[in-house]
Amino acid sequence: EFVGQVEGGRWAVKMRGMEDKEDVRQLLLGGELARSREDVLLKKEDNTESRLQGSKCDQTRKNRSSSPKLAPSSKSNGVTATSILSPEITPALVLITTAPPTVPKSVLALGHEVVAAVCYLETPAVFYICPTTSVDQFTTILTTAQNCPSGEVLPTLGICCLAKDEDCWYRAEIVQLGEDNTSATLFLLDYGKTVQSNMASLRPLPREMQTTPGLVFKVSLKGIKPGGKEWSEDQIGGAEIVLDVGKDATQFNVKVVEVDSSGGICVSMKDSEGTDVAALMIETEIAAADNLVPNEVSQAPLEYQPGSLALGSQSAIVLSVFSPLEIYICSEKMFMKLSTSMAMLEKAATSSTLVTTVQAGDPVLACDDDTWYRGKVTQVMADNMVQVELVDLASTAILSKTQLRKASSDVMKEEVVAVSCCLDTWVEKDRKMAIEKWGDKMAGMVEQYSELQVEVVGQLEGAQFRVKIPELEKKMNTGVVKSRAEILKEKLRKK
């Protein structure tokens, strides 16, 4: 339906679907694809053609914004004269160009430990956990979702919306569409369940609910497998009892022990009494032991477990800085553990055997300045000397073989204190260029073992973390660099 003409010559219209008679304006508003505004219509006033006679040049010279707008003549009402239009206000729409509604995904890094409840189970070995720190967020999101307005959701893979399951609305992501695009398969982002729904039954996801990452993590329990070819209903039911699925009162200590190339997370779990969940499932015959994993591990060379950082803003201790793409930091908690760790390593060194033959890559215990550290040989040199990386400090030392001891698997099981990071703005930069430009400057920008505010924004392949360090980046941008000598002089002045 043509309503009238607006400034600039465009025509305002009302539109309804031919089959469902739905008002297109209301659909756009309900789906938050547009916002309402008032447009000025130019009102019709009857005039004969003779009133428009005059110089065409005079008409053209008039200011376009104040000139009368011409509506097409109408034959249906018997009036052949052209009409002059004058202002009249009518509601209109302003289309909002926005990205499709999506919800970010959280990650659990290798070595990360979290207290969590199991919220949904697929099999005894695969289920979804929700950290106890997210319970309040879950309650807030669930409460808000129940009162969100209805509206159209476009049938598009990957977009997020609200879906109803068992009389509750949840945030959901469309993971598969039906053949005719009238139905969809959806993953409930804060629950872990996958559901089916008609597109017409979904609701748009409000913008304020799109910023909080999905609250659940899909994990695999390490060390178990089904007793037969597949998991039986009895085994699944038994696992639901052991894991107390869907009840946040039962909590588990979860540690990420493996992250595969596709991002799959493998975990070990213990209940509040310290009972290993995988061992309990094997003992109760819910699952069989997966003996393949231990054999593979025993045949592999000993490796240190890389350190990890929680996502978000936090205080961190700077251990070493080599370039914008190679910065080593640790959490305050891990730094405080160093003194305890050193006492433990000294005890382990006294009972360990002397290293007689060594090659690059060997894990060792290394004594530097009368203190024992965990290390890895990086270079074998002449005269029984070796270069060793002190892995928890991200530093190197040249030592004699007599200062080395063999590192046991017990010594190596704790994750490394020093966590490798790179500045988020430098992720795509060339590593060689970064070292050449900043290698001899970075150490003068940040004092070793100083405390800085750091924001951890993600993780790259190879266990390196992407971080933002405003204080360091500000110095890099302004070119304020102090030499080691200047830093030492400042320290001496303070004394």
C-alpha cells in the first residue's frame, strides 16, 4: 500500500506478507533489524494543471528542499490534474545494519584447572561441564531469556537466537537447517544439549545477551572406553548417577590434560573427596579402562607440561621479555609457588643420579647459583659444558655437567611456571623482524619480576597466549626505552 511521498522523492509504503498477512514493519522491529522513526509525508492538495503554469527555469532555480513535490496523476479517481504535496508526519522505519547475532565461545587451556558441575551428558566419556563461577551468570541469562519478545529468526547457519526446551528459553546456535529451512537443529550454549525446533518457534536474541560467552565446555574423560562396541543405556544411566548430571550441588575438580588439534578437550576429574572419577567408573563397571593411552604415554619422551593463564584481565609477573612475540609471564599464584618448588627440587636432586651423557632436549635438574631448577638442555658444548633453559624462569644458563641431575616424571608433572605470550597486535607480524627491531630494547622496558596488568584474550597453536599489556605497549609506541645500566642506576639511587 502506497502511503505517500517523502522528502527526496521516495515513496513510503506499508507491506504485508501475501500468505501470512504479517506486517513487515512489525517483523523488522521485533527482530531488532530496524528502529522506528517518523518521516515527513508531503500532503496532497487539489490543484489544476493551470496553477502549475509558469517558467520551468523559475521552478528549477528554486531550492530543492523548499520546492513543492509532484505526485503522479491519478486516473482511478477521475482527477487528471497533478497534485501539490505538503508536509505530513507518518511513522517510518530506519534499517539497522548489524552483524548476525552470535555468541563468543570460551576456551579451556591445557593444564587449566576448574571446579565445575556436569550439566549435560552424551556418554560416560563425553559430557558438558559448567564452571561453578558461571552459575550466577547462568541464572541471570536464564531469567532474562524467559521475558524476551517474539520476532522472526532468519534461517541462517551459525547465528544465535533463543530456543525453547522443556518450557524454558535458552540461548542457542543454529548448527543445521532442515531441507525447506522451516526447521533447525540448535545447540543450547549454556546447557550443552542439542534440540530440534521449527524456525517459527524461535525468538531473536537481544543484543545485550550476545556478549557473554557460552557457559559450558564439551570435554572427554581421559582413561575410559565402553565395555563393548558402544555405550549401553545402563552404562549411560550409571554415569549420570556418578556425575550427578544437572545438579550444581555436586562439584568436581577438573584439569585439562590434553587439547587436540581440533580443540577437543580431554580432562581428568576428581570429586570433592578426591576420588578419581574415571577410576570409579571402571571399578563400578560403568566403563572399561582405556589401556592404549598409558602405553602411548610411556613410550613418548618426557616433556614438561606447558603453563596456562586464565582468560581476562589480571595481575601478572614478568619473567622474561625477548620481543613483542616472545614474552614470558606467570600468575601471582604460580610465582608464589616457586619457593616451595625450589625446596622440593633440592630434595629431589639429592636422591637423583648424576647426568653422564646428555643431548639437546633432555629434561634435567640444573643447579645455578646454589639453587636447583627444572631445566632442558638446549646445547651441548665443549669441556663438559652445556647450555640449559631454566623452564620455570624462561632464562638460560651455561653449566657444567656436574651441575645436572636426571629429572624424574614426578618432577616434570607440574606445569611450567613461565607462560609464553605474544602481544595481541603482533600476532600476524614476522618473528625475525620483531627480534631484530626490539630484541635489544624490550628488556629495558620492563623490569624482571615486576608486576603488570595483563589482559589474556586467547590462545594460539603451540600453547602460546595472546595478551594485551597496556603499560608495555605504551612504551613501545612512545619510544621510551631505558638501558640496563639506567635501570641499575635507578635501583642504586633508591637504596
